[in-house]
Amino acid sequence: MKHHWTTRTSALIASLLLPLTLSAEPKKFVFDSEAWDEGEPPAEVFVVEGKFSIVAKDGNKGIQIGVGELVEANALLGDSARGSATIEAKVFATKQGRSFPRFAIGVHGQSGYRLTVFPAKKELQLIKQEEVVKSIPYTWTSDAWLKMKLEARKVAEGEWTVTGKVWPATEAEPAEAQFTVEDTTLKGQGKCSIWGTPFSNTPILFDDVKVEVE
């Protein structure tokens, strides 16, 4: 009798704990600018700093970082992550003379990882907490849509893999990432973000922004 009670109790406890052991489904957000009015960005685009607006370009609408006061403009999108996070976006920017813009996408808030295109240095950079973790040579093409993707994936407790890649928007996504780094200190919290500094005094446009967080 005692053994029978223990077995039933163990099964009950296991059934109660089972939902806690299952991973929650990732939250996915697609920011469709076509549904938004031109002008001030909607509440879904939480502007931290800089001048953002919704504008039309090439028959489509997008999220624009405008010119004016020269700041590192940035905005947060989607829900805050409590684990893995991915952001993908199309970006259009233009150089002017010898002046170039700088732009990025980020995960895990203001102090998380950022994948940055830095044309003036001819570099693609992976940045964490304002420090360049890794950089590679990269030649950016002005006046052409570019796709960017950054992912921070929790592979085990205290273990993360961060990958980043960019490619021309007219081409298929490459299988291999330009950056892959391992991290054991990442907190894995915060929203995804878009960034831009219009050093060239020309707007920077983001479109087809997709966010996935756990």
C-alpha cells in the first residue's frame, strides 16, 4: 500500500512539473510598415533616441531615421526576450561625397549584441556593450537594399552562440554566417533594436523587420 501511494504521488508531481520543463513557444513579430500611416511611427516602434518616421520609398513604406541632429538613433521593437533572440531587416542607405552612414541591428536591449555596418572603416562589426568583439573587412554598396540578420541562441545554461550575417537583398540568404562567437556571460534579456547614424546627412531606411524572442 505504501509503495502504491508513493508511485501515484510521484506520477502526480511529475505531471505538475512537466509544463515547467517545456520550452515556451518563441514570440514572433513582423513589422509591416504598409499598414502604418506615413509620419510619426506607431507605438510598436519605441524610439529611444533620434528622429524616426514612416515614409514611402520605391512603392513601399519603411521606418526611416531622418537627418538633422547627429545622434546614434535607435528604437526598440517587439517584446523583451528572456532567452534567445533574433532580428532580421532590410536596410537602405546612401553615401554623400566622402561621408558614409553607419547602421546596425541589435538583440537584448541597449547593452546587448549589435551587428553593425561601418562603411567609413570598410568593416562589418559585432559589438557588445559598445565594445567591438569582432570585425571583418566589408565593402558596402551605397543606394542598394541590404539584408541583415543577428541571432543570439541559448544552447545550454550559461552558454550562448551569437551569429551575424549580411547579404544583398536581391540574393538568397547565405548558409554561413560572417560572425560566430561563443558567450558565457550574456544575460539574454531585452528587446531587439534598430540603429543608425546619418553621418552622410542622408536618411537610413529599415523595412521588413522580423523579430523572434524567447
